[in-house]
Amino acid sequence: MVNRGSSHYRASLTSRSLPRKASPYAITLYIISLFAFSIFIFLFNTRNILEEDEQKPNFSGEFLSEQIPEEQLWDAPFSYGLQSCIKPTAKYKAAHGSDRYITVRSNGGLNQMRTGISDMVAVARIMNATLVVPQLDKRSFWKDSSLKRDVRIVKELPKNLEAVPRARKHFTSWSGVGYYEEMKQLWKEYQVIHVAKSDSRLANNNLPLDIQRLRCRALYHALRFSPPIESLGKKLVERLRTRGGRYIALHLRYEKDMLSFTGCTYGLTDAESEELRIMRETTNHWKVKEINSREQRIGGFCPLTPKEVGIFLRALGYPPSTLIYIAAGEIYGGNTRLSELMSYFPNIVFKEELATKEELEAFTGHASQTAALDYIISIESDVFVPSHSGNMARTVEGHRRYLGHRKTINPDRKGLVKIFDKLETGQLKEGSSYSFLVRQMHENRQGAPRKRKGPMQGIKGRARFRTEESFYENPYPECICSSKGRLE
């Protein structure tokens, strides 16, 4: 009886609480209000997400970016089955002994000397001459006998020729075979030709295939570093591997002389800028004295600062734990500037930390030898990144291409400056969209196979040769080929 009463009470209550039938107008108004409220909630949450993305954080080194696959960060670009090919063609003839001699004064730094000697080997071949080994730092280089078939090379002039008159020549830069055929006229009056400069004496393009391959045989095989340098270089590479497995070799061109020569003062104090200006003014062999630093930077002619390198590498997706070897001399500004890079990548190392004092003692005071160590470590790195184009950057890139197109990331400095300036002014924030922009900009700047670039359009005369891509920066297609045909 209680149950029946309860049921009756609930039924009565339910019937009294039922609303009257809603009108179509009320239902429509309710649906519109609910839809509008949903849109408001969506926009509010989206705004919060975007603000979080933009505010994480500016110049802190902690990027909000998608996780980049390991293989995308470290693996070499697809090489289309290309490989080094330096064997002479079937029509190539062995060199014969010659009683005409070329002596050479090697100029420039380590890599200018190495590429200059390789050019002189080819020039001696063209002129049918015996090449006298250039006077170098003898503890830095040694040569094997692999060029015997190409050109005769001796350590010094025969005694009976030491006092004879010599033709002293400044061979014209970027010259072709025709020019050196004309230079053979000198043999009618002289038995010895002395070449005052060795760098960039041969053209980058339009040379016979056998001459181009001879240059590669000379640079990549015959001309080697001395055994002590090669031995220590390999040890330092092994020590880097035990620290982190994979590593980036960063050619950080932020030395005092580089900044002074290029006139790049962005981010420096007034006192530092003045110090660099005075250095440029008092260095006689630097021809350009007045330089607009802002124009240099906007044009992409300045090396990236340590801070900019850090922002750049993080945008590419490399994690803060990445091991980075610094291939460089003394960084201008010392630890203050390096700390700006270390705020992004604390795991950086110099050769002085990898080698013992005793190991480096033998190389103290020999810049070319310490540069050779940097060269070896850079060649063997998983990734090579130059902060500025220069002789070492170009030669290392070309060598890595020759060895199988190892990953080399060339920063688009002109494009990056625009992005850095937007970051500085707050027009752009570090985050996933910024990282995507940087990665897209460098998608085709990672050392993949491509033909060597010719001169810039619109430049005529001999000046156009200066704008060509160096043969030693990209020896494709002459020294890199495939049995299935060449890449177009």
C-alpha cells in the first residue's frame, strides 16, 4: 500500500512539473544561443593556445616545435647512387721527365695552400713541367707517390739550376688551358718559372675532364697531413664519438680578424666596434677600409653570431643535448659571446678540451697545424655547419661531397637576418611556425648532389669568374659520377 501511494505521488508530481510545449521560435532561439556560446568557448581556448605558443619564450632557447625524426637531423641526403670517380680517361698519357721546372710560393692559410698546390700540379701537367715542391710548413704536410703517372715532382731544383735566371710570373686567376699553352712560350728563354701565387690559378669550369680529375687526385689523395696531425685528428674524433656518438662540427667564424675584415659589428659594443675599425685601418693588405656594417649584415655577408647560430640550430630541430665541436680560433668576446650559444646548446667542446696539454704542445704556435685538426674533425662529423663562407668552409664542403655527400648545412644568412630582425622586434616569435619557416628555407641547403653553380647573371668579363662556385667546393660532375648516368 505504501508503494502504491508512492507511485501515485510520483506520477502526480511528474505530471505537474512537465513544461508546456515550446514554440518553434523558442527552440530556434535556444539552438542559436547554444551555437554562439560554443563558438565563443572555441575562440577563447584557441587564443590561449596561440598566446602560449608565441610566448614560449623569446631568445630563451626553449622552442615549442614538433619533434623532428632523428634520421632527418643526422642522415646524409639521398645521393642518387653517386660516388667518387677520379681515374684518368683512356686517352690520358703518363707524364715523362722534363728539364723545365716550376717553383711556387704558396700563399694564404691552410686551405688556400692545399687547393693552390693542387692547382699547380695541374698547371705543371698542362705545361709539361717538373713541379718543385712548394715551401710549406714541412711538419704540416706530406705527399705520397700516387701522382707519379701525372706529373714529375721533386723536392728542390737541381744544383746546376739554382743560380740561373728565372721567369717570375703572376699567373692570371681562373685561367684555362689556352692561357697556360701560351705560357709555354716562356720555355724558349727560361728553364725555370717561379710562380708568385698559387691560389685560384685555374678556372673552375670548362677544363678537360682529365685535368679536373687530376686536381681531385692531388687534393683528396696525394696531398695529406703529416702523420702526427692525422693520428691526433683521428684520436679526437674517437673521443668525440665516446662522448655523444653523433656530433655537429660548427665552423664558428667569429674571430677578431674576421669581424674586422668584413666590417661586421652587429651586437658589439661601441668600444669593440672601434677596436675592429682600428685593426682594419692599420692592416695594410686589407684594401677596403670604410664598410657599412648594416649593409653587410642585410646582404648576408656577415658571419652568424654565436647567439644566432644557437637560434638557427634549435629551429632546425636539434635538441639542447646535441654535442657540438667548435672548429675555430679564439672567439671575439670570449665566454660572454659563447654563453649566448651555450644557453641553447650547453654541450659544446673545443680541441683544447678533447686533447691533453702534452698532445697539443707539439702544435703550439703553428696555426696551420691546429687548423688541420679542425679540418679532420669537420670532415668526419655527422653534420658540418659553417657560420660563414670562407676557404675552409668551401673546401670542407667539397671534400664531404666527394666522400659521399655527407650532411653539410649552409645557413642562408641573408634570409635568416630578416627572420632574426623580426624576432628582435617582436614581429615574430620563436615557436613551431618559426621553426617550420627556417626548416623550409634550408630544405635544399644540406649537401645533396647538384651541379656546380656558374657565374651570376649580368656580370661580364673576368669579374664573372669570382662569382662562380669553386671547383673545390663542389667537384660534381667531374669527380663524382654514376655508372647509370649523371644527375641533371
